[in-house]
Amino acid sequence: MLIALALLTWAVSGVVQTTTHEWFERDVSEHARLALIGAMPSMADAWYDPVRLQEQLMAMDRDVRVIGVAACNADLTTRSVTPDLPEEFRCQTVGPRVRVTGTAAGEVTPRFQPWSTIAALPTGRVYVTAMPIVSQGQALGYAVLAHDLSYIERREARAQTFLLVVFGVLALLAFGIPLLVARRVRHDWSMELHKLLRGDGKRRREFEPILGDMRDLIARMADERDDSNGQWTADRLKQILNRNLHGEKVVILANREPYVHILGDGGQTEVQHPASGLVTALEPIMRACSGVWVAHGSGSADRATVDRHDHVRVPPQEESYEIRRVWLTEEEQHGYYYGFANEGLWPLCHTAHARPQFRADDWKYYREVNRKFAEAVCEEVDSKNPVVLVQDYHFALAPAMIRKRLPTATILTFWHIPWPNAERMGICPWHNEILEGLLGSSIVGFHTQLHCNNFLDTVDRYLETRRDREQNAVVMRGHQTLVRPYPIALEWPVRWVESAPPLEECRAQVWRSLGLKPDALLGLGIDRLDYTKGIEERLLAVELFLERYPQYRGRLTFAQLAEPSRTEIERYKELNVAVERLAERINQRFGAADYRPIVLLRSHHEPPDVFRFYRAADFCYVSSLHDGMNLVAKEFVAARTDLKGVLILSEFTGAAQEMTEALIVNPYDLEKSSDAMAAALAMPVQEQQDRMRSMRSMIGRFNVYRWAGKMLVDAARLRNQERLTGRLAERTLVNASF
């Protein structure tokens, strides 16, 4: 044991030394950067006054860790220098590292870029930093700052000494006090705990804190393990499903199907991919885990392509999972989908200034259709405790209906749109029924913690339940429902990007299709034609941009790809007309015979076409007035393998919380939105690449497989907890409650 502790001390000592070394070096780097940034204005003011400039350098040199400072001219000669700066780090030596080779077309003044390095001298290691000095947009030269790093070794020695002392004390405590106490208590406690974990013993109150801490520790360890095992992939998701849920078949319930069969003009059957963020996110999961997708069969050729059990295998040529199509009458479709779901719940949950309409007949159809789909789900399962993923506001009642027939099912419900505050939710006459339906789930997921909080507040206000604040859960009639944020994401890598033409070819194809001039600039918007997406505000911002920045007239074309949606609803008909008239007015105002500032493409676009536009655009503007997440923003970033292009993103999207490197705007503020467009078009390539690289790293790591994996792991953890407490058996007793 002592040998093990000694080895542990040696290993930890090495880790601490490496870690503290990195910390100290980062500290020096940040100190040098801040020192130069802080001194830049005064150095620029004193640049042509040798006495003042030397005083500035000597003031910086008074820092005990600073070896020397130099100010260098644009031609790499020395303008001023402190005496102690080593020759190895003076202007002529550092200059070639800082000066950018070559200049942009038309530039006369050399350009400089920040540069730093660690060098070894006979007297010790030195950290050298160089940064450009800029005045009124012109580079005057650059400054060099050298830091002494010898103090790091002294600090590391002190840290190691302290660590050895601490471990010595811990060794005494670890082998002294526990030996006096452990023999008296260990045996009885171990036996009781083993019985409890096996489910053989009666729960004792004194074990409750320990069990709670153990659950939290295991949960944290599982999360850290899952996140530290590298990139989330389809194969890894399969492993998670097999390990945690024993490979049960996944059943997805969603209104929209991932593949729609329609009759083409020539009578042939064609396959379309719906323009839906839900489909974009979930379809890769089904390809990875197989199973059944239960959805409304809405295509004109859907009935002709299913078997006698209403199944069809997809995707074409791959056939990795099945769609179970459910058929709706025209009355059911009108009342359930167009009526209650999209004239009622959709505007209720989106703060986008459309009045929700609630009608008793629509509610009746909504309830009947939820029951029809819940029955279809139950017909597709092949075990007593299947994994069911219920999607979105179309099926708020289905979780409780499924729970009634399958009391031990693991039901994960994800609400893809925002959840309003409790007061606004109270507008719906059937809010209690909706809440009770959702609480039939094992887990209810939202995009953001804010939406989780709104849901929990709504439950507190309208239902008699117990809220477990530590677990962030609701307990109703003995059944526990976890409420969790799961920001939805994309598959990574995106298959449409991998199969897309090279970027230059994409740009050439788009330029030809839109009839653009070679020097044209392209802005892009891609949405369903929905009033929550802020399309009118987006076009008005483009109009104001052309008004305030006349140098871009004749060059900037904004292409809006907008698939018509829910055209049976009056508000959507009005939006169609308003957007068309607005585009015509802007084109008449700023257009010419060979130039249209607004290109409105109102039709369905397949993913390859959409990603071709993504890869060609100079910027993409996502201007949603209220959105749960918005995957268009993430698709644009995923498409830009060249690390170019700029994302302008509404602050009212869930994506804005994750993609902070985008240009975040308030879409109602047309002036600031137009300024963002100007900033996007003028942004240097290096800044575009830095922003895009950071966002791509984020969406690559937090991809859709991680999103699904987190939900499945949480579901498995909940299932194990309920098995230990005997709640799985108890569910049959509370079955009638749902």
C-alpha cells in the first residue's frame, strides 16, 4: 500500500508539474498580450516623439519579469529599445516573423500579425511577444516584449515541495485514523449496503444520503466517460444503445415522415426529403439504430409504396429502417394538424405576434389523432419495455396514452419548439390535459434550460404534483418524469457535405442559376415560409442595407429559399403575399435590367441543392423571431469546409446560445441587422476562418449522436433507479392514472 501511495505521489507530482508549467506559461502569455494591448494607444501617440516613446518603453521595462522592450519601424529597423533586450530578439531578428509576406492587392503599407515564441538562452528561457502598432487603420510598425521565465522553475519547485508535504500528511491520515475506526463499522455497513443495492434489504434512512451521492457520482462519471471517449458517431450510438438499453428497437413517433413518395409530372414515383429541422436531426439516428418511424403518410404516392402493414423500408438503396405510415382523413388533418397544432399550439409557444386559435372541434380531432398514433406505436413494439421517442407539439397527449398500454416503456419526449411561460400557457383551455399527457414520459426534453424552467413552472402552477428540485423532475401519481435540456444538433460529418461538389463548383453553379456577375456577392436565407422565421424583417434589413451602403448596390444579391408551408392557414397565405410584394418592391427600388437584389425561390429544395447554396454564399442570415434551436444556422457552418462565410444569427434562437462566434443580432432592429451584413461582407478572411473554425468544432463535438446518446443514457439511468426502488413493478398499480 505504501509503495502504491509512493507511486501515486510520483505520478501526481509529474502531472502537477506539467499542469502548473502550462498555467504559468499561459499567465505570461496573457500578461504580455495585455501589456502590449494596453500600451498600444500611448505608443502610437508617442511614435514620432523619441523621448516620449523611450519613456513608454522604460515604464514597461520596470516590471521585474520583463527583460526588455523594443519599438520597431515598418521597415524592420529599430525605433527605440531598452538596454537589456537581448540581440536575439531585436527588430531585425523578430521582424521577418511578424511581417506578413506579400500584401493584398492595392496595399502599400506592410501588414503585421501577432507572433510569440519561447526561446532558450544561456541565462534561462525567455517568452517573446510581438504585436503590430496601428494608428487610424495604418500599421506604424510593431512592438517586441521579452519576458523572463526563470521564475516558473522556482514556483514549480515550491509546488512540488508542497505536494510532497500534503501527500505525507494524507498518508499518515489514510493509514492511521481509518484503521482505528474501520474495523468497527465496515462489516455491518457493507453488508447492509450490498443488500440494498441488490434489492434484498429494506431501505434505511441513514443510507439515503449515501445512495443519492452514489447516484450523482455515477451519473457524473458516466457523463465524463461518454464525453472523453472522443467523437460521437453512429457506431458509438449503437454501442450506447446496446450497453445501456440492451439493444432494444427504437420507435420514433413524429408527424412528419423522413421520406415522402409523390407522383411526378410523368407519373413516376419520386422521393422527397421534407424541409424540417426535426427530420434533419432524427433521420441519422434511425439510420444508426434502425427501428421504426411512425408518421403521417402525406405523400401522393405514399399508399402505393407501402406493404400490407403500411410499412416501407428507407432510405432508398440503403433500407436501414422502416416507416410505419398512419393515414388521416381530411377532417382529421384539418382539425388536428392545421387547427389545434398549428393555429393553436404553434403561435401559443412562439412569441411572434400571431393570435392562437383554440376550437373545441380541433381539440377533439387532436385527441383522437394522438390516440390513433399511440395505438400504432404500441403495435410496432416488440418488448414490454421498449424505447419510444415522441417528437414535438403534435403529440402532447401520446406519452400518457402509450404509458397506459405499456407501463414499463421508456418514453423520451422531445419538444422541438419553445415552451412559453406559465401565464401564456394558461391561454390554452386544455393546458392541464397537455401537461398530464407529457408527464406520461420518462423524460421530457427541451432545447434550453429556460424552456425546461418554463415547463416546470407551468406544472407547478396548474397541476397537483411533487417537484424534485435536486433531480429536476416531476412526480405525479407515483410516476417520475425527468425534465432535461438537450440542445439538438446535426449528424457529423454531414452526409450532404461529403457528397457535395467542390466549393468552387458549387459557387459556379449557383452563380449560373441566378445569373450573377463574376464580382457579385451573395447573401442567403433558407426557411420554410413561416411567420416565426422573420423573413419579412430579413428582407427589410436587406433593403435598409442597400440604402445605407450604396457601394453594394448592383453587387449584393440576397437569395431567399422559402418552401411554402401550411398554406391552408390564413396567416400563412397572408405571409406568402406579403413576402412576394416586399421582394418586388425592393427589386423595383434598387434593381436594374441585369440585377435583382432579392431572388425569391418559393419551392421545395432537396438537401443537395440547399447545401450547394450554403457553400456558395458570402453570408447566411437566420432571423427567426422566436425559435427553439434552428438547425439552418448549424447546417450553414457544417457546409463551410473552406472556413469562409459569415453567419448572422438572431438572438431569439436556441442556436445563439451555442454559436456565440456568429454575428448575433436582434432581427427587429433593422439598422443593426444591416450593419451586421456590412460587417460580414467586409470581414477579413482570417477572422472568418477563426469564427468558423470555432463553431465547426462545437457542432462537430456536440452532434446529433451525442444528443441522442445523452437522452438514451439518462433513460437507462432512470430505468435502473426505478428497478432498484421497485417502481417498475409499481407502475402496473398506477396504470389507471393515465
